[in-house]
Amino acid sequence: MKNFHISDDDLVRIFSYDQRKAQYKSAFWSVIRGVFSFLIILLLIYIATNFYALKAKFMYWYDNELIVSTDNNSSEQPVALTHTQEVIEKPILPSIAPNTISIPAISINPPIIWEVNNTADEVANGLEKGVVHLHGTALPGQAGNIYITGHSSNYSWARGHYNNIFALLDKLVVGDMIYLNYQDITYSYTVASARIVLATDSSVLEKTGDSRLSLVTCWPIGTSLKRLVVVANQVYPNPDLNAQATGSLDASKLPSGR
């Protein structure tokens, strides 16, 4: 049997390999910790930037989904989540302030800033005071497309009291009622559809032959990458009596503003 002799050079190679292995392992975990820390910082920045919109979404979830789910577990009576046809045909008109839109399903009643030009500065100024109706789109009482936009989540430190007014717009379902007051007349609309479009999709600004209301906000929360569009149809007063809208606007771009 041969005797194995380990030279000094062999020992250096063995221990240097172990050291390199330990160094690589340490470097790997350092990278993992760095990436994790970076993601945590990004998450904290996102929460801080969109705090009020995220708070609104959490409170809606807590009040309408968590509690409803708990109640369903303790009661034999199911919670009605849809509207009956009778409610849609005979809407109960609430008393709302002039130049205001009311959406009971998400408990908002912001003022409407009418006929704002589709420019970045004018839209931004209008959004500090409420939700914005774009000049050139239809007005209540006219057949056509009424385009109203509002913030889903502006920066939490930005001026204005309506920086997350449309944060819960995605919670609307078909049949939900929307009311708006214009020239001391209250109009009612029922939600017909909702969709996500690209920020460059200006088709949502186009004129239509029906009497519709398009509520638009930036999506996802905290970005202006896309737009959430909720379309509602007029049910009162009788939309058949509306005159066709005649206004015009630059429909080549959607207004932005998170």
C-alpha cells in the first residue's frame, strides 16, 4: 500500500478552494439580501406615494368584502350583489349638490369641473378641485359621450382633496347607479361595462350615437401606464329626448395625471 503524501502546495490549494467557496457563498447571499432590501425600499416608496389610494382600497375591502364574507358564514341569507331590473328602470334620484357626481356604490360625491380643455396644465388644475369633464365631449342632456376623468392616486403630498377620488372605480359592477347634477337637473346612469385600455387608446374619447357617460382614471394604481374606463348608459331623463352633441375636441390623446 502506497503512502500518500500531501505537499504544502496541495494544502494551499485545498484551503484556498474552501475559502473561495465560502467567499462565493457569502457573495451570493449578499446579493440576495441586497435585492430583497431594494424591493422592500421600492414597496415602502410605493406605499408612501400612494398611501391614501391604498388606504381607500383597504377600507373598501374591509367593509365590503371581509365583513360580507364573515356575515355570510353566520347567516343563511345570501347577500344580494346584483341590482334588480326594477331599480334600473325606476331609479331613485338622490338629492345632490349642483355640478356634482354621486356614485353610491363607492361612496363618492366630488364636484365636476365642466368643459376643461384637453391640455396637461388645465386638466391638472381641474383635478385639484374635483373630477374633470373634457370640453368638446357631450354634456348631460345631449346624445353622445360624456367624458369625465379623475385621479386614481396622485402623489400623497400633492395639492388638492381629490387625489384618489377614483381609486375604487374598478369596484363598480354592471347595474350600479351613477348620478350627476347639471344645470339643476339630476341625471341617472347605470353601469354597462368596464375595460382597461392603453394610455394611447383615444377611442374612448370618440363621439357616440347613444347617451353614455365614460368615467376614466389611470391604471394600475400609482401609474399612468393604462386607463380604466367605466361606461354607463343614461336611464333618466329619457335619453331618447336628447339632442345630438355638437362639440369637438382634440381626440388624438387621452388626458394624463395618474
